[in-house]
Amino acid sequence: MRINRSFANLSITAPLMAALLYFAEFSFAAAPGKIILGYAAPGARALPFWIAQELGLFNKYGLDVEPVFIRGAPLLVSGLASGDIHIGSTGGSATLAAVAAGQDLKIIATFGSRNTFDLISQPNIKRPEDLRGKRIGLTSIGGTTWMALLLWLEHFGLDVQRDKMQLQPTGEQALTVQALDAGVVNAAILDGIYSSRIKPKGFTVLGEYSDLKYQFISQALVVQKSLLQQRGDMLENLLKAEIEGLAYVLAPKNKAAVIKTLMRRMKTAAGPAEEGYLDLLRGMDRKPYPTVESLVHVQRLMKVQNPKIGAVNLEELNDARLVKKLDDSGFIDKAYAAQGMTLK
């Protein structure tokens, strides 16, 4: 397993050091021609490529795609930087941090640009201001749940440092749920499919996802600029498969089959799986254009800690050419029409 020299351009932070150790220890051992698609959120937002894989849509477009779960967006983006992951399904905060550190990454599609995360606390915490001095669970520092937390805290007039909160990264949301349930953390940022597991136990919903109106990327496809330049045809085909997968997922006629897939993949009961499915319906963009608007608030909050992030050109970071090509050709509309849906 190689560690690409591109890491030399990154500042050595704790998350990056963890990433270096992670990729030094594990190898995806991708066969020639295999495309590694890394994702950091194993939940409803992974359904478009899970379904594309199960229905043979990647094969339909001549692709051999292997989705690989990575514990945390910063680790995933570090894998992109090293070349060990070809395509990342991730959020905007880790991507912005990597670009500010010198990596030449491009966002080629944004499937989720709205908040899907609830802020849940122990039953004895009734108000957001009671989070002062408390421990809050999230998947990783610098990842999508971290950005959702910062936006929630800003929404409530709170601040991690000023209010002396302790952030507890768990690596994945299933472990965040366990930490909250066991009292290891006092509150947590959770996707709907996970928060629905713990709400019935009397935990307090401090923030319902729909109350946070900010746009921010929760799921985008991110690649190295060199891959976009050299394999644009491959990425276009991958987008075709994912868009057809998303159209299948969102079509009402397929609801039962999609929920069964989510139950199997997530090893969860029908109730939480349906909650996750409903979150997906509310949170996914039918036409996955990458937009500056979904990065503005991410950049605004992150540049306070790292001024270099403020210098990242959001227009240049986004590359909408492939989505626009598919949209202009009528491919996206036809994909939904094939599932009995219209986007008009």
C-alpha cells in the first residue's frame, strides 16, 4: 500500500495523522479497473449507490465499482488525496479543509445540500443552553456531523470553545448512538435513521432537522482534478448509474423494496428504516448540481479556525459540467420518467 507524496502538502493535524495510520495499515487492494467509491455515512444517503450496485446499474455502464465505508470524512478525503480512493461520497467541510491544504479536488455533484441531522440530548437536558460544559458525540472532527453541530450551536447562540463543550468523535453514528444511550456523551448529532432509534427512550430532541434552514453539503461526489481530466467519461457513467439509482430510490412504487434494502444494509428494524427513507426523500437533490450556496456557511464557519479556507474559490471547487451535460441531454428527466416520476 503506498502513501502518496501528495500528503506532504498537507499540514499534520491529529485527524490527518489518524488518516495516515489508517491508510498505512489497511489496503483496499483494488483490482485493475476497479473503482473505489469511499463513503463516510452508512445510512439512507448511501442508498443511491447501494441500489446502483444491487440493480447492476454500474455494470450497465461498464463500471466495476466497490463502495467502501470509511470511518469519518477527514479519513475519506485523505484517501482521495493519496489516490487510494477514486471517488468520495462526502460532505463539504473535509473537502474544503483539504483544498485549503493544497489538494486539487473537485465537487462534481451534490446529492444532498440540506440538513438531515437532529440534535439529541439525554432526558435530563431540556434546553440547548444546558449543553454548556457538556460532552457532545459526533462521528469526526472536521466531518459533516461536525459542521451540522456548529450550525446547530450557532442557531442556538452557543459556541464550542466559549461554552466549554467537549466534542467526542466516535467514528460512526451507530457508535454515537451507543455513547449517548450509555451516558458517555450528554448529546449527539444524529441522522434521522439513528435518532429514531433513541427518541422512544425519552431522549430530548433539542433540534429537529427541519428547523435548521441553512444549506450545507451532506453528500457530494468529490474527485481529484486529474481524474476528472483523464477519466471524465468514466465519471459521467458513474453519475448516470447513481442518478438512475436515486430515481429508483425516490419512486413511490419502490418504497417497500428500498426500505428492505436499508433494513438489510443497516441491520435495523422496519420503523427506523422507514424514518431514514423519509429523511432521504426530504434531503436529496433530484438534479445533483453542485452549488456555491451549499458551501457558503461551511466556509464562513471554518475560516474562523483556518483563514486559508476563506481563500478557497468556491466557484472553482465546484465543477457542474457533467451534471449539466446529463441534464441538457434529457438523461435525468428520462431516468425519473422510467420510474413513473416527473421533475417538472
